[in-house]
Amino acid sequence: MDEKKPSRLYFIGKKEDLIQAKRMTVTLDGRDILIIYHQRTFHAMDLQCYHAGSSLETGDIEEINNKHCIVCPKHKYKITLAEGEGIYKAKNPMEEDSTLRWYSKGIKQRVHEVTEVDEDIFVTLSNCPGWIESDYYQTETGRAELKKEQESKDGEADVNADEDF
Ligand code: FES
């Protein structure tokens, strides 16, 4: 992200409409964003999962360690809605009591700021400096990779469809 670029508020829609919709996707300044309304709070984050680029749009939301997390539909990675932190459950082999606990991988998914002004909702794209893994799928290379994968899947679907005839 360009940290020198001044932040801009993007109008997303009317609050009531977004509450009804619960989720929506938008492209702001070439970036795909998922907006979620969950438990009276709006969240915005990069649409494509940092792990392998799957869309998070239909991910379930779970509460883990008192944080609301979206669960990527593809490989079930968990990402906190508020921070974009990747979390995982594991045993610490250094501990005698080897029970499963939640650990953090750090910030993996770029989250953006949502602002309510009267009945309108705005998003400001994050200009948090440095590379965050979900940035990859907002680059030309990342998008090309996703497109290629999608095309190969479409090809497979066509092959299967041909078998029906
Ligand atoms: S693409 Fe999201 S968990 Fe793998």
C-alpha cells in the first residue's frame, strides 16, 4: 500500500441496506474488499484469503478466544475480523501439559477502516506500511494466478460436462 497517498473515504452504501445485506463486496481503487456486518459492527477486509486466494465472502464466523473470526471456506484458516490476524490451534511440544491452544500467526489479512456518518457507511483503505500477505492477491501477479486457477477449474468442469453427453 502507498502510505504517502492521502486516505480517502469511499461511500459504500446506506447503513440499513448493509445491515440487511450483512455482507457485500466492492472494488475500491482496484482492491477487492469484503464488508461484513456482524453483531452490530461493520468490518472490512481484503476479499481474497491470504493463504491461497479463495474468496472469504461465504466464510462462517466463529468466536474464538473472545474474537470474531471468519473461517475461510477453502482450507478453514481462521482470521480475526477486527485485526486480520491469522490464528491456529496447536499443542506446544515444550509444555508438559500438551493441550491444544490457540496461537497467533500475526497479521495476515489486510483490514480496512469502516466509518459511519449518520446513515451512511464509508470505508478507508488501510495504508498500514509494509507487506501483509493478503496484499499478494491484489497484485497483478496474484490476480493472474487466481485467474489461471479459475480457468483450469472451468476447463475441468467442461470435461465433466462433456461426459454427460
Ligand atoms: S485459501 Fe483460505 S484457507 Fe486456504
